[in-house]
Amino acid sequence: MRPVSISKEPVELYKILKFEGLAPSGAEAKAAIDAGIVTVNGAVETRRRKKIVSGDVIAFDGETLQIVLAPGAPAAVPTCPRLGAVSRG
């Protein structure tokens, strides 16, 4: 499993495949996701813009990535569809 450090979260799934070199382009990353050959946390993921956060595990083409948030990077703020941002305190 290869750790992948992200500078902010969330990051869209297809972007991680592209920037980590698992797909040569964004279009090919999206095609792989559409084909159902990418998993996130052990489940097939077909949403190209699936929001990936620290702790997620992505598997594709024989490679497994563990997403980690870079030290000092801002974490995603959880939201509620009805209420908006949710306080962490």
C-alpha cells in the first residue's frame, strides 16, 4: 500500500488517479471509474467526482493507495444537506 499525501480535502477521485500516474489523463481516469474497475474502501466506485478524504483507500490496476492529509493541511468540514456546515466542537 502506497501512502499518498494530499494538501487539502476533499479531492475528487479521478484527480487522484490522474495525478498519481495511475491514469495518463483525466479522461482515462474517468473511463476507468465508469468501467467499475476502481474501488474505494473495498467497494466499487463509479462516481468520478467521489470526494476522497484522509483515511480512504483506493485500489486500481494492481496498486493500492492510502490517502493521508499532509501535516498542517486544512481538513474537510463535514456538512449536513439540510443544515450546511457542521461544527466539530
